[in-house]
Amino acid sequence: MKKSQVIFQPSGRRGEIPEGKTVLEASRSLGVGIESVCGGKKSCGKCRIRIESGIFDRFGITSLPDHLSPFTEEEGKLIGEKERAEGFRLACAAVIRGDVLIFVPEESRTGRQVVRKEASERAISLNPSVRLFSATLPPPTLNDPLGDYERLVAALAERFGLQRPEIDYPALIGLPGALRQGNWTVTAAIRMEREILAVFPGEVEEAYGLAIDVGSTTVAGYLCSLKTGKLIGTESLMNPQVTYGDDVIARITYVIDHPDGMKKMRGAIIEGLNLLIRTVTGDAGLSPADILEITLVGNTAMHHLFLGIDPRPLGVSPFTPAVHRSLDIKARDLGLTTHPAANVHILPIEAGFVGADNVGVLIAEEPYRREEMVLIIDVGTNGEMVMGNRDRLLSASCATGPALEGAHIRFGMRAAPGAIERIRIDPETLEVSFKIIGEERWRPEVRLTGAKGICGSGIIDGVAELYRAGIINRSGRFRTDLATPRLRLTDGKPEFVIAWPEETSLEGAITINQKDVRSVQLAKGALYAGAKLMMKRLGIAKLDRVILAGAFGSYIDKTEAMILGMFPDCDLDHVSSVGNAAGDGARIALLNRDKRLEADVVARQVEYLELTLVKEFQEEFMAAMFIPHMSDAFPHLPPSELNT
């Protein structure tokens, strides 16, 4: 097969790529990060690249437009005439047919995400499943030639009352050396008083565990002492699977469309987890082998892809998972580089699109112990929700997509340095103030020049502020009668300038256009409609409390979210963010094994509401597309905020 030289700038990465591969596939092979929200389906437009034309002696190649496949109809829907003339293409559509020099613009680079999954301060009752037991054994003699394992078991029974725990095979192999090296004093790491995972010479004081939250976008790990419950360190990284698509549907589709898709997807997450393990232990002065237990949560698709289970049944009705119950699997069987005998406890899942992450939220927030009626929204790609109280709980998943996290937005981006995370618009002057990640002060308080795009919290602010300032109406349409240079037409379509070219690191202004507003309306409408149907099913007219969970939920302005209509009316003093509750649930399950039993019980008690089967969903969804809603009242919002 003929190969061509492909060079990426500004990274300088280069290599020989078989002709017939797309530029996106070439970038993956060469380790060049290019955004691909849709997973290469030619629908998101985030993978824009530019082919450089000419003879490049320093690289020894000639790069020409016809060294890529012809411009496609799909590209024409996402790339304007001006950009096309400048050589812009979609990396997922452009097939390599000769030597090419490719420039990846800043807005198309994946970059380093600002990961927002810090652990919350929570009081956790300590009862871990793995504990250390130190004992001094009588050495064998000719009169007492009892085997090393039996000798250890007898000492554990005498001192701690343990009833003949089994021993992991590698631990058995190392047992004679540990006993003699420790001069017959050893420490056994024992799980659930039933299995000896490891035997260490001498007395060992500390054992460590790791709680992991595998999110569609972000993976977070929390390193804890199993002796004291103390949080030792946290680490997080972008889920390496994002290169195959931002949401679970895109990743399931990738598995369907590519024979090696499952292998690549699972390999990516295992490699990412091992990197996280090395980093979090290294920062704490420990070794990956010091980790003796892992608890893990994730949505159902992440759960299946991590385990290597075919996720395709999740993508078609009735969306059946392979397993509901919790699982315990050896780390070595999963390819994780912790102590090989470490147990990986994976919390149970509720349904096809309500997974172990939602169960983590449940045991962290315990709505099943509350008398007040509470709505918990894990604001993310899948839009998982729980509503109810101690009498009854419902759960549902809304297909919000990644729009609320900045995807499917023309200038949307992940939460990374340079992303606009806060926006305010003066209703009188229509002037814009904004704050970017990495800067403490707002524009215009300080002159900002480094804006790269808008992240999720910024797009929620932006659309809510457009409505509050009267720039868009309740249906989301832009007004055309406003005298401001910020409201302009591009290719005959309205858009509002958030940051002028001189305030950005791009070649032009950062704007919010009509399509962006519609994308946010679709996402927020799905959330609101789901909540409204859950309220009807429970027979309630109002909510007592709203909890915004998830790393992203922590950065949403609750007032802007209610102006937008992301959830039904509630006293704003009773709307709160709790951070990464799914990760907190994983940490709770790591440190208190009783909570694992509780998770198993509550996962089966929650009633799952499949919104696609509820006939009123479409009607509720259409009403919820309005800002904040077509007819529902919001007595807890001042009339001035409702643009009526």
C-alpha cells in the first residue's frame, strides 16, 4: 500500500501514513490531538484543519489541495466559502492522497483540559474491605513443621479471630520469603476477612485504595488511606476515548462501525487509568503496587467499555445492559497496574443510560433518607436525574448531548485555559463582560487578549444573558432591531459578538449564533421535560430542593441556569452544587464497605423512567424549548429576569 508523508503543524509531528486514511485517522496514529466531538461522523465541525499549499523544501515535500480527497457536501454544511478558499477542511472527511502539510488551528486542538473534579469535604464512616493484620509467628521446628500458610492462618485466628482466609496465588508464592525476611513477623493485607491479598515482611502501618470516576469527558481518581480514611491525593485527566467521540452514542457507533473499535476504546481507557494511577501514587511518594483496592463508577457505556463488554445493545431499544449487579474483579485481570491482587469493586448500574455513576451520587447524597422532595441533576453529556424522597425515587436519563459542556457550539470548547467561563451582558448598553479560565479579573476590568472559545458554564451564561438583555426572545430567536455593532449578520444569519478579535487568540471574533442558541435549547429542554414528567409521575407540583451534581454542575451559575430553564422553579436558596458526587460515592464505597451493600439495594429500589416511552414527552419537550418555559411560572425569579 502506497504511503504519503503527513506533517502536522504546529506540533511538528510527522510520519508515513497509508493513502486512504483520513487526516483524523493520521492524527490519531501520530499522537496529534484534534477535537472530534462526533467521533468522525462529519457532523460537529470541530476538527477543522487547513492544508498548506506549496513546495516545502525544509520538509522535503510538496503539499497541494488535490493531495486530499475532494471537498464533500458534508463539509460544505460546516465550512463557509471564505474558509474553504483558505484551505480549510474537516479532518474526518479529508482522505489522504499524497504528501500533505496540515495546520491544526488552536480551536481544533484538544489541549490540556482544566479538570474540575475535586473531592468534596465529607464525613465518611471508616469500614474498609481491605485491612492490615500484623502477627508474629513461632518459627517451624522439627517438632512443629507446620506449613507457612497454615502457620500464618493459625496466628491470625489466635490473635484476630479470623477463620481460615484463603490466600491469593501470588501472595502464596511470596509467603515463605516474606516470613523469613521479616524474622517471622509479617503484615497480611486481607479483604473482607476472607482473602489474603498480600503478605509483607515486618509491621506495615498503611494500606491505600483508589476511588475512580470514569466520566465520558473526564476521569478522576482519589487516593485514600484505608487506615485513616484520609484523602492522600487526587488526579484527573481527559478520558482518552474522546478522540473517538464526545458522547456515549458516538463511541458506541464507533464500535459498531470499526472491527477493532472495541479493542481501541478499551485500550485507550486502560492506558489512561494506568497513567492516572502512576501519577497520583508518584505525587504521593508511593508506588502503584501500594494500591490494594479500587472502587469504580461510570455511566453504563463507560462501564461496558472499561470491562470490554459489547456496548451495542445499549444503543438499541430496550437498551439492555449486560449486567446490573456490582462486580468484583482482580486488577490484574483488567490490565490495571496496581498491586496485582487488588480488588476492583464496580458499583451496580440501574439501567441502559443510568449507570454506576448515578448510584455513586445516590449513596453520596442519600435522597432515600430525606423527607423533602429533591431533584438531583448530574449535569453532563447524559443528563442523569434522580427525583423523590424516602418514600419513592425515580431516575431518568435525558439525551442532552455535550452542548451544555461547550460541544456543538461554533466557538465551544472544553474547560481549558483561555475558555470564556462567565458572561454578563448589560441590558441597557448591551456591552459584554466576561471572564476566562486562567484569569482572576473580568473584561473590561482588565484588558483580555487570550480568549479561545466558550466552555459549558460560559454558554449557559451566554444564552441566559442574551435572553435577559432582550437580544433573543422567549423562543430563542434573535431580534433584528437592536442598534449595536455586536449584533450582526454572517452569511445572512444573526450572531452576537461576545469577544472582539483583539480580545481573542483567534483570527476573528468569538460569537454566539442562532444555531448555538438552538443547541442549548434542545439540551436544556430535554432536562426540563424529563424533570417535569418525573414530577407528574410522583404527583407533585413543586420541588423543595435542587442539587446540581457533577464537576460541571459545580461551575454553573444557579440563577442563570434557572433563567435559561434548565430545571423547574425552586427557591434559589435551596439550589446548590455538590461537586463530583459520583466520585464522592466511589470514595465512600472505598472507605465503607457497608455502603456497597446499600448501593446494591438502592440501585434496585429506584424506579427507572424511560422517557422515550412516555407519550407526553414530546409535548413537554416543545414547551420546555422556550426560555425559561412556554407556560410554567417561576415565582422565585424576579420579573426583571424574565424579559416579559
